[in-house]
Amino acid sequence: MREGGAITRDGTSPVGCTPEAPAGHGGRCRRPGPTVALGMILLAACLWADPLGRLFTGAFDRALAARSPTSAPVEQDPLAVLDPGSQPPEQVRLVCHRVLSEPPGNHHDAYVMLDQVADETTVPVLIGSLKWLTRDVCTESHCLDLLRYLCNVDLGDDHDTWRHWWEQNRHNTRRDWLLAGFGRAGLPASTPPDPPFVVALLKTACDKRPFLARNSPAFLASSVPLPTLATVVRQHLRSADTDVKRGVALILRRVELPGRLDLLRQLWQDRSPGVASTALTVHNDVVRGQLRSGSTGPVARAWPVSGEELTWVSAPDSSRLVLGAGRKVIGFDPLSGKELWQHFCAEYTAVGSLLVEGRLLVRDGAGTVYGLDPATGRQLLTRRVPGWSQDCGLGIVPLGRGRIVVSGNRSVCAVDLTTGGLAWTVDCSPCEDAVCWCRGSVHVATTDGAPLRISAGGRVARERTRIPDVHGLVGADDGLFVTHSTRDDCWISRIDPSDHRTIWKTRAGRCWSRLRPGPVLVGDAVVVGSGDTLATLDRKTGAVRWAITREYDHGPYAAGRLVAAYARGPALELFRIETGELVWSSENVNIHGRPLAFLPGTIFTPGRGRGLLAIRTGNGR
């Protein structure tokens, strides 16, 4: 090949050339400049004088690096060193604006940080960044949601449309933008807000358009004097319009009116659909904020535990704890905080333990059931029922007369507690954590949706009822309680154990995560978590007594009159079972968010690192 271009005859680049020239290069060959030539002369001198080589080799390297188009140092992401919680909002805003002003960069995190510190100066930056948007749905959503919130209008995702809006409104204040947006949405906008506009804003706090729902409470709080707003709130506590009452609850989240918690309690006693849930959720948000600004947490004691990090804690009876840590099971004295014994399983342990007829039963991820002496940890029996996971519960149900029922993924078996032998086996495909004992029979939810009823002797009855995608199954004298899902919704049903007929069925929230354990029965109530909702229902009728909307990763657990669940973070939260009031939140405690155990007056939960935390629950602290 000819050398007039950038490639020689053998296909290589001559000195100073790159086959793919950067923008602006023009495809011309880059000849060695005078700095590089001087470096070559110095390098030759190094062969004759080593001291000179040591002196000038660094200079040559630096000169060559300066001429190389690929030697520029990699810049650190400016957002990586940004801490919105401790740095001034103006500084955070300035850095985010700079990141969004250029096409390459961490635009996603810049949008997320700006959500808390954005002001009017952010709008032209966001409009300009529309040119850089890719097909990343999450990033685009953050950008457009923030733009709609600041401008109080939805103009789609077209850059030219937003730029035209900005040219017409750039000299107005954000208050003008808000009023114009409310008017465009059909509200009777006025300044100062007159009574019809105030009622319309209260309704809009529940609007399906997030930017209107977010802006209306803030506008009310900043536009109406506090005494007037307090009068408006009290006037509408008993309104016939449920959207107005929900709006009142959402206003109380932002405005510190005298007796705010009492006003919210009045609202959640309302039985209108959605009002009680909204009011209770806001009430607990307010209490959570008060707890966050108060003490650092109610940890009574923290004990180190030898070996690996704890994965679960259980209380097989009221006087002892059993801990899981990797392949190890640990007997633990909660009074002295001492380890009593250790037992090693072949695989990582499944969650939990069960005390049945003097044997402590645990299970590993390979499906092996271990029967241990609860006092010494000595192994008394083993039986493998394959097809299990350490992420599941035990899948063990006491059958009586020295036998237990063990669930796998291909069968359900009855195991003799003395010999470890099989009494009977039923081939089926059980769901995880979906086997229980109720009214003299074993009940099994299967992956094909057809529940089984198995007698103590192993005789099988198949019902025509279909219960798809079962998450949890609990048996009691008044029936079976099942959590299951259909598409995006989670349901809890009470089932007649004699024929698996549905007695009642209640929606329990969206079902995008499988919370464990399943439904929890406490007195005349059943407590259920669905991923975005924690609720208590009447066991007899299925009516919702209270519901809280928040993302939960694990739970519920119940003991006495308290309900516990892990919110995202993780944060362990305790609620009164009668009302759903938040008693305590552990946001300032180093909790791991894994299965816990209740003993009288105390919760035991894995802490981060190799430790066990004990939290008093006597007075919620």
C-alpha cells in the first residue's frame, strides 16, 4: 500500500499515525514533531551515558505521552464524590448541571440527585439534556418526571416543544408556572386560592398524574396562611368526597398543624376506600421522621457470633434461640449471650428451626433434614428429601405419633422421627413454603395450581379448585389462609379445608416480590405483606382493618400485640396490631434485614457483620 496516506505497504501505521484518526484529524499522517525528535536523540545518548539516561528518560516519556491522542487521563465521575446529604444544595445543583450539559456522563444519577435540589435554573439544563437522551427508559423517566414537576405541565419528550415553552415562560416565576399548570389541568386557579380552588387542590393531591399530585400539597402549604389551612383541614375531615379527605391527609404530611397526629387518627378511622390507608401511611411517615430525629435506637444488647455472618434467627420455644450462619447451626442462650453448641450441615442451611417431640429439626439447601438434640446439638437422625433451597423455609409439618411431613420439589414424604425412615411418599410438585396441617390432613399447594389434601396415612384427595402461584399457606381451625398472585396483584384467601372452596378473597397489594414468611395469624386477625403493602384483615370476613403503603422486603412477623416487617433500607419497623400505628423504626440501627425471632419482650435479629442484636419491645423502644 502507498505511504501517501496513513497506511504503509505492510498494513502498519508509520511513526506518529493512527489508522482511525480522531475528529478534526482530516486523515493526514502525524509526523514526529520537534519534541519527539529531541526525545529520540536523548534516548540514543542514554546508550553512552547511564546517568544522562536516568535524567532524560522521564522527559522523553512525558513528551511522547503529550503527543499521543489517547494519553489523556481518565476523569473521575464528579457525582461519585458528591454527598447530597452533607454538601450545600447549590453545590450539588451546580455539579449536576455541569454533568448534564455534555452528552457523555452519568446523566441518570444527576437526574436523581437533582430531584431534591432542583430550582428554576434547572429547567433549561433539563430541556437541553433532552437532546442527549438515549433509549434508557429509567434515565428518560427521571428526566421527564423532574421537568414535569418543575414546570407543572406535561409536554411529552420532544426537545423543540419544551424549548418553545421555555422561550415563552422563562421570565415568569415558578409560582406562575404552577398556577398556569393547574389552570391547564382544569382547576379553577386563583391567587390567593379561594375555597373552590382549595378544594380542587385537595382532590388533585390524589391525581394520577404524579407532577400534579406532588405540586398541589406544596402549593397549598406555601400559599394559604397556617390558621386558614388548619380551618380548611378541619372543615373537610368529614367530607363526603373521599379524594378530598385523602388530600387532607397528604397535606398533613407537609404541614405541621397543631394536633396533626390526632387529625390523622380521625381520618384513618374513616372506612371510605383508600382514606384510612392514606391517613395511616402519612401518620407513620410523620412518626418515622420524629423517631429519626430522636434517639439512635433501642438496641438492648449486641453479641458477636463466631464464624460466618448470620443468615437467620429462630426461636423454637420460649427459652432458646437457634442461629443459622452458612453451613453452621448454633444453639444460643439468650440470657447469657453464650453459644451452647454448634452443628455443621453438608450445605448452607435453610431458614428456621422446629422443635418436634424432643428433636430440633433443621434443614440444608440440599434438602437434608437433621434431627438434633436441642440441649447438646448432637445429631440424632438425617433424611434427605431432594429439591430444596436455603432461601426457603423448612417445609416441615408435624404429623404426630413420632412422624413429620417433609416437602421437596418433586414429592411430599412422611418421615419417622426415631429411625429417619419413610412412612409414605406422594409424588407431586409442591410450591415453596406451601405445606401445612389443618383439620386432620396435610394440605399442599402445587405449582400446577391444584391443591392436594393428604391424610395422615398418605391417602391423596385432589380437588377441582385452582389456586395459582401460591406464596404462603397457613392452617388453623377456621380454615386455610393462602397468599397467592395473579399477574401484578397479590391476594389472600380463606379456604375451606374440606373441599378447598374459597370462603373470602381480598386484594393485598401489588405482588412484585415474594415476602417470607407467609400470612401470620394473631387472635382474630391475619397479617399479610405483599411487597408494597402491609395489612391486617379480619379472619372471619376478610375485611381490611388497616393497610400501610410502603416497600417491604421481608415479613410480617408477629408476637403479642406487635407486628414487625423489614422496610427497604433495610429498616426494621414495629406496628401495633390493633391500629397499624408505627411504634418504632430501626433506621439508625445496623440491621441486616434477615429472618428474626421474637421472645417475650425482645426481638432478636441478625446485625450487619458477625453479630446478633437484641431489641426490647416492651414499650416499643
